[in-house]
Amino acid sequence: MGTDRVTVADLIFDRLDTNGDGVLAADDYRASADQVLQSYGMGPSSPKGRALIEANLALWEQQAALVDRDRDGRITREEYREWVGSLPASDAGRPSGSPEVMAALHAQFNVADRDGDGLMGRHEFVVWRGLKGVPAGTAEASFELIDSNGDGAISWNDFSGAAHRHGLGALLYRPS
């Protein structure tokens, strides 16, 4: 696996490992969803809350089925790297995400879209990425990659299209 994929895998792994125990489990995926919901003042029983929790747990199930070889209910960093290495490549050769990854991100996008208009402005995007420890300047550069028409707002279609062109790592953590 290339250096870019290892770096992206490690960044995501570290942010998903909510309890810091060095492995991923279903509880980490649930806690990650809960953290996002709390940051936006939403409860887990709200429609957006349920959708995010369900998407995160579906992502966990898919990843665990693919790389948790010993079936201990935990994914190690190496197993996670293996999973990222299996993701389809973007046009730029970077991981672009599985349907489950995109569903979880879509659910997060919907939570971050505070007014529910289907669009996320620059500030909303920077706040969303800041929840995962991404510096504002990095998030703004990512926003520029996504907002290809320069209108100052991105839709889910803009985001998913940019993921195909540039890779998720460039959109979520490190624009190239």
C-alpha cells in the first residue's frame, strides 16, 4: 500500500479510536457518531441521529466482515490499513470510499447541514471537519477542492464527485 493510503488510514484510524485503546470496535463507531451529534446538539433518537448511528454501525459491520480475520470484534491498525488498501481508487489514485463509507459521510454531512437545505457553506464545512481535528486552513483548502463552481456552497453531489476525483483523504484531512 502506498504512503498516501497508509497516512490516510492512520489519520482516520486515530480519529475513530475514540477510547484510545489502539483498536477499533463497534463501540468506537457508535461513540464517533455520538460525538458528532453532541457537537451539533442533536440526540441519537432524532431522525438525523438515527441515520448517522445506523450508517456508522453498518460501516463497522462491513469493515469487520472484511478484515477482522480472528473475529475478535476488534480491528487493529494493520487490519484497518488493509481495508483502506482495498478501497477503490479515485481518479487521482487515492482511496475514494466504499458505499458504506459514503453513507456514513452522507449522514454526517446531513447533520452538519444545520438548516437542512442540502448545502454546506464554507463555515459549516470548516466546523464539521474541525470536529475531527482538522485545522481550519486545511478544511478551507479542502472546501476549495469540492466547491468547483466557486459559489461558496457544496451539495452532497459536489462532495461525492470530488471524492471520486481527488480521494477522500484530500477532502477530509489533507488536500494535495
